[in-house]
Amino acid sequence: MSYRLPPLAALRAFEAAARSLSFKLAAEELHVTPAAVSQQIKALEGFLGVPLFRRLPRTLELTEDALAMLPKLREGFACLAAAVESTRRPSREAALTVSAPPSFAARWLLPRLSGFTAAHPEVELHLRAGLDTIDRQKRHSPIAGDTIDPRNDTSEISIRFGTGRYPGQRVDLLFAPGYTPACTPRLLAGMRPMRKPADLRWHALIHDETIPDEGDRPSWAAWLQLAGAGEVDATRGPRFSDAALAYEAALAGQGVVLALRSLIRNDVAAGRLVTPFATTLPTRFAYHLVIPEVLAERPAVAAFRAWLLEQAQAERES
């Protein structure tokens, strides 16, 4: 069967530009000029006979035709990469890059990683921490592994804190943590002891603003309302753009932080922090393992996935 298809370079340019909504970012990814990307897009639009982008003053917007074509096109690229991957001779040493939110990487994943590296010494593991692994409503940064070069021996996967909606990826729910107040034992039993939620009025409330979009971010106002202490001023206290900084402030006795239980478990066990109240605020965000389908069967990826799911199961049961 013969296929009447446009040039592969034009399809690649469209897919990259559609993902980033930017000719400039697509050009950087493909190592060409923005003008070359624009030319490829125009050629593809001429081949199809329909426009693919609306050129707005400060951004691009996909047309209905582009939105309809993009999922199948990405699926086709994944199939091509998988076909190449299935016949490529692997290198002798497996390399695996895992991207994760900074606080999760430092407080939950890192203390457990020795178990994986001991069981799989053949895997060269790279851990990358970055805030781009936390969902935002309008996100231009691609998911790790979105663009796969099948000649590359390094597999890149992500642990994301978000909604779990990642089209074209293999997604495993790890666990959905809850938020609870935490502070030092000294602050708990100090001059203004915390016996009930309303006692928080006497203490600085530490705000963790790691989640970029305020509407998705758990708030002190929501926790206080849930705990029956809605009269407490929830706006007081310092604000931090990184959960690690918020937790360090709490460890230094500077106030009470609304913390993820799973990330302070070791500090509570060691007596560095206490959780004075049982009320836990749920969040619609959860931790997910996100793997590009084309990489899912690689031995290093499969081994890490099996190990991580076992660790997550233990976390859910604890």
C-alpha cells in the first residue's frame, strides 16, 4: 500500500509547535531556526488545504483541524519510535533519568533509593528535581520523555504531582497525600500551646506556594474551615515558593506549616516535627509515575516502575 504523506520534517515541526504553542521553542527543540519551522508549517498547511494555527499577537492557537489531527500524529510518532526501538541493539549499561518535584525527591524518594540501586546495580540512575514536574493550568514545559530519540540509550521518566491527565503516556497513580499542620514540639508546648485548631490564631502560619496555580493549591483557609476554626485569620505568615523552604522554616520553629503527611513522616518519627491535629485536608493532586509508552518495556524502566509501585503501596498502607 502506498501512502500519500507530507514530508516527515513538516509533521515533526507541526507536532513540536503544537506541543509548545511556540515556533521559537519548536525551533530550539529541532535545532533549526523559527523561520524554518514557520516554512515547514506553511508547507504542511498547503498540503492539507487547511490552516493549523491561528497567529495571535502573543501566542499561537490550534485550529479545530489541528486539534483533531494532533493525537493521531503523536500516536504515529510513538509507533515509529517503538518500531525502531524494538530492533535497536541496546548498550551494555542502562541509563535512567527520573524527574520529580524537589520536595518529593528529597524527602520521600531519596531515602528509599538505596534499595533500588542495591537491587539493580546495572542501572545508571540520574535523579533530577524540578518544579516543572508540578502541574499548572497552562503549561508549556513538556513532560519528561515527550520527545523520544530512539537512538538515545538514556530513558527519561517523570514522577508528577498533578491531576493524572497525561495523554500519550503510561500513568500509574502512586498515592494521594493529605495536608495537615506540623510544627516543632517546642512550639506546640510553648507559651501559646496548641490544644485546639482555634489556638492557631496565636502562631505564624507558613504558606507553601509550590503549586503554581492558586486554585489548585491547598490553603490554610480551607484547612481551618474543615477543622471548625474558620474565624482564624488564614492570611498571616510567610510565604514560600518551594515546599522544601516551607518545611525548613517549620523545622526552625518559625511557625506552623500545612504539610503533606507523606513528606514529613521521617521528621515526625524522629521527633523533629509533630502534627497536633488529626484533621487532614485532601487535595485533588496526587503523585503519578508518568512513562512514555515507547520506553515502558525497557528493562531499566520496567524495573524502576515495579520497585516504585511497591514502595507506593507500602506508603498507602502505612
